[in-house]
Amino acid sequence: MVHFSTSGTTSRPSIENSVYPVGKGIIIEGDKIITIGDSEDLEFEYGNDSDHLVIDAEGGAIIPGLIDCHSHLLWSGDRSQEVRWRLEGKTYRDISTMGGGIQSTVDATRSSSKGELHKEGYVRLRAALRSGTTHMEVKSGYGLDTKTELDLLEVSSILSSDENLPTLDPTWMGAHDTPKEMTHEAYIDSLIHEQLPAIVDQGIARSADVFCEPGWFSVEESEDILKASRTAGLNLRMHIDEFEESGGGQLAAELKVQTADHAYHTSLDTRLNMKEAGVMTGFLPGTPYAMGDPWPNMSEVHEYGIPYTLATDFNPNCQTLSLPFMASLMVQRCRVQPLDVLAAMTVNAAKSSPHTNGDHGIIQEGAIANINILDSPNWESFSLKPSHTPFRATILNGKFMTH
């Protein structure tokens, strides 16, 4: 059991601000918050019990554990040379036809053992934890064959069971690209009739995701894969409108998928249709930062009350696992209020990527005890330190961890 004495504690249970005053305390038992109350009262009741670990935040603000609800965590290889090609004016599609892009990572990932993938994933998750991430959605998609896709999901399951790492929400993304050894039509058939049944039999993936973009999977093809996935019992996610508006947002609204991510070029009308359908929009500011693309129009998003999440999109072209860096981009480049950014990385992200043991992304009684202790008395500081962690310590599923 943990008695946690707070200072200036902030949570984000809804769009309205909720700030605990100085002098509050939190009692944690197992992986759950069981009591939030006056610190002096709680210390009188529990503080002299040797069975309790007492943690003093020492004036540091606290916020919920951060949730990275869109990542491509597991892959091998190095595509650093692509930054030079992009600066020479080559597009994402050009690089793919040159033998780079997803196919290059697929080749390297297929050549890696599950042990090697586990080691890479472990190192990355430790880095994410140092930046305050306590839960992460992870996609397969760099296998593009049944065996490797199953291996990637198996490794994610093993990593998620490690109590010293963020918990993981696994997604099957076989529809990430077409492997070079198959025709596009044959691969779609194998996705639906070979990969999907094997993924469901394995029982690890919670969701299916499709890269719905011209040159990858069309709206019609995406619809077929997503409908088959839903029939098989998987939740639905989508990549849409990263390079141009192509109908993915409208399909997301029609299918009422859980989240439609990227969405840089999605029109306002389509955004409103997605909102009406209950679809969460996932913005990934690391991607335009890495690719040199324009920022999304966040003022329009806020004006119309469109719900959204913020995540890293960690992948071979966007190699950051720092949600505080994403927060800095949104606050200091897109002029988004820190509280809205925090909501997008906690309570909203929890809707996109739930925790198997209960509510998370919020500091309240009964919720998972995922909490970050800042090295500042002001909670806003989480968004102002892009080059290093703003956190002194993290409580991960009730376990106290210093950084």
C-alpha cells in the first residue's frame, strides 16, 4: 500500500478543469487508487504503519500517467538515409518505389528473431516510461506475412506482462502495405482469409488497423478488411488522410471505428461526421515534424469541439517516444492550451486505448494508479521540456519508479 502526499495535483476527468489543492494525499493499494483525501488525515491514519510506503511529492505537481495511443513499436532496421532523400524532394511514395519505406523495414524485421525484437521493444519501452508513458497502443504491420505478424503480436504480449514496463494494447495491422512477393489483390485475399483467422486464433490483438491511403489500401479495400475484422471480433482503427483527403474519414464515420488517425487533410465536414459517429480523431504531431509537413488546423478542431487524441506515431521515420515532446509541439507551435493537450494524452487517449484492469488516464478513486510526479510545482511544465523528461518519478500500476 502506498500513501502519496501531493502538491498542486491536477487530473483531467472531463473538458472542465479539475485541480486538487495543495495538501491532498492519495492511498494506493495494489494497482488501484483507493482513497483521495486530506494529506494530514491520511498520514495520521496510515503514516505510522510500517506496511505502507510513504512518498512525498516534495512540492511537485502530479498528472495522470500518459497514454501513447498510436505507435509502431516493434520493427528492426535503419532507414536514416531517407531523410536525405526527402530533403532532395522525394515523396513518401517515391522512397517506397526506390526500395525504402515500409518494405525496407519489413525485410529487416522478418530477419530478426523474436528475442531480438523483444530486446528492441524493451529498450524502447524503458525510454517511453522515462517520459511518463504508462500505457501504449502497439501495432504489428512490419511483417506482412502471417508468421511475422503473429511473432510481433506475441512479443508485444510478452513485453506487456513485464511489471516494469508500460502496459500494451496490441493492434493487428497486416494492412500496412503489400509485400513485394505478392500482388495487391492476392495479399488482400490472404489478409482476410489467412492472416485474420490466425490473428483471431492467437487471441492477442484487440483491434485491426488499415492504412487507408491512395497507393496503399483504397476505401473499398479498407472497408472489406475492416468489416471482416469486425465480424471476427476485433475493434477497428484506421490511418486516414495523411497525404490527401481520399474518403477514409467518411468510411471511418460510416463504420463508426474507434479512432481514425493522422487526418491531416480531412475536411471540416468529414470531421464533423466523424464526431457525430463517435469516432475519435488521432493527431500525431511527430509525423509532420519529422516529414516537414504543415501542422493540422487545431483552432478549427477546438472551435467545433471535435474530440481528439495526441500520440507519438513512433516508427522508423519518427523515432521519438516522448509524449512531452509531442505536448511541446502542440503548445509551442500550434498554440494549443496545455490542459487540452493533457486531456488528449490521458482521458481521451484512454477511450482510444483502454487498460485491461480498469479506468486509467485519470486520477480518481478506483482508477489504475498510473501517476507522474513532475519536477516543478506547476503541472503545465510537462509540456515545456521537449529535450528531457519533466518527471521526477512515475507510479506505474501502483509501483513507484524513479527516473
